[in-house]
Amino acid sequence: MAALHTERAVAVIGSGAMGAGIAQVAAVAGYTVHLYDTRPEAVAKAISDIAAALNKLVAKERMSAIDCAAAIARVRAAVTLDAVAGAGLVVEAIVENLDAKRALFAQLEAIVGDDCILATNTSSISVTAIAAGLRLPGRLVGMHFFNPVPLMALCEVVSGLATDAGVAQTVYDTAAAWGKNPVHAKSTPGFIVNRVARPFYAEGWRLLNEQAADAATIDAVLREAGGFRMGPFELMDLIGHDVNFSVTQSVFNAYFGDPRFTPSVLQQEMVNAGFLGRKTGRGFYRYGDDAVAPRA
Ligand code: NAI
């Protein structure tokens, strides 16, 4: 098996935090990338964020100006989904919702060729369930990157029950060609990382509910004494509370309501309020022009 040939284009559907990062690493690795989103302004923001990130690497002398310009030029804004027709690999990074993902892949199957691999960046939804109903379910595989994609090395390559072993291997090799450390996993709820991470968040919420300490203190303790890069609350702010809440719900439901994975009512309220974390400027902390200040 081998990585997808760089002559084949990659399409990324969904241009939020993850889609932008995935497009960046694929473009830097030499692939033409078609970036699509139902909100054209998200595509424009993703492309400007990619340009800013790569220009920063040039300023730090970690990338040449020529390579930077070439990588930026390889990222193309797709105005309609039809632009992905010739792609060899489509990576989906839209909202974490089974029905939305199924509907998108059904649409994509009518556009792409039969040899095109369909990958989902889902954090927690069954890859088997996403593939069910496709004409060629064997071509769908999980390609689960971590946030921020350009910095996080791990990529879980997740096989559902119908996933073709050759498809999983091509995606594994492609992730390696993009500079990632891929790992094969089966489609169990939360896969590897999000399964192990649930108790980390859950204990954070329990500590907060019991008023053991405020969020900033808990984060600082985990960072300074626990050896973690980030505490649970700052990590959820980075991930996005909407995404994190959906993942917890999905793992909870997939394990038939196992109380270990019970979602947090407070997090649900934060989602209701639009306090989604960094992407909306406010979560447990404030971002942007306001100084970073703990909320709780
Ligand atoms: P986001 O909210 O930043 O971006 C999602 C984008 O998808 C939005 O721009 C939205 O307009 C677009 N979108 C929604 N429905 C669409 C459709 N039908 N067609 C095209 N575009 C559509 O979300 P984020 O954080 O980038 O997450 C995307 C996916 O990646 C989710 O499945 C999430 O679970 C997964 N993921 C997220 C991680 C994180 O830390 N945020 C980490 C790993 C995976």
C-alpha cells in the first residue's frame, strides 16, 4: 500500500478549526486541496488563517517563502460541492451529527469517482453507522486528527465494520506522508483518545460542581502538578464546548447510558449560551481583545 498520490486532489468539507488545519497539512504535504463549507465566509477565514500560520513559519525561518507561497496556492476555495469531483480523498470535518454526516456522504457519492476514499474526522460517532447506506461503504474510514491539527501528531485511522482494509492502509500511509503519527483503531465509542479522555473531563466537572476549586485553579493544578499540557477547562475551551458536549453525548448513548460518561448540565448551558470557548471568544476564559480571565 502507499499514500494517496500527490497528483490526486484532496477535498476537505467543513472549514472550521479542524477543516482549516487538515487543509493546511495536506497542502504543505504537496496536495491540491479543495476547501468547502456551507458558509463561504468560513472558507475565506480558513484560507486567511492558513496563510497567516504559514507566514509565521516563514518569519521563524521554519519554512521558505517559496514553499509557503506554493502551499497557500494549492488551497482552493470550492464554491459548490461539485468542485470535489476529481478528488482522490475527501475528508469530512462538519458538525458532529450522524444525520448531517450521512446526508453529506450520500451527496458526495453522487459526485466523486468510485476510487475516491471518503474519510470522516468524527471524534466519536460510529464510523460503521456513518458508512451504512452508502453505495460503497467499504471506502469510508475515520481519519481523526487532533486540535490544532498542524501541531498535533496523532491521527486515529478508524475502521468500521465495512471498511476495506486497503482503504484504511492508504489513509494510514497518507497521514504519515502528511507528517502525522497514525494509529489504526476500530470504531468503538470515542475510539482511543476520546474514550480515555472522558473521565478526565468528567472529574473536572465533578470537582467544579462540588466547588472544590474554580476552573482556573483546577487547570493550573493539572498543568503544574499533573504534567498535563492543559487542564480540562482550558482544553474544552480549545476544542469547543459544542463539539465536546456532542462527543460526550455520543459516547454516553453508545454505551447505553453508562453513568461514567454522563454529560454535564453546566456544559449544556454553556452551549445554550453560545459560550463555546475560543471560537466565540468566551468559554471558561475570555479570548480576543478581552484579557484572558477565568469565568468560574
Ligand atoms: P467547527 O464548528 O469549527 O466547524 C464546522 C464547520 O462545518 C463550520 O464552518 C460549518 O459551517 C461547517 N458545516 C456544517 N455543516 C456542513 C455541511 N453539511 N456541509 C459543509 N459544511 C458544513 O467544528 P470543528 O471543531 O472544526 O469540528 C468539525 C468536526 O471535527 C466534528 O465532527 C468534530 O467532532 C471533529 N473534531 C473536532 C475536534 C476539536 O477539537 N474541535 C478534534 C477532532 C475532531
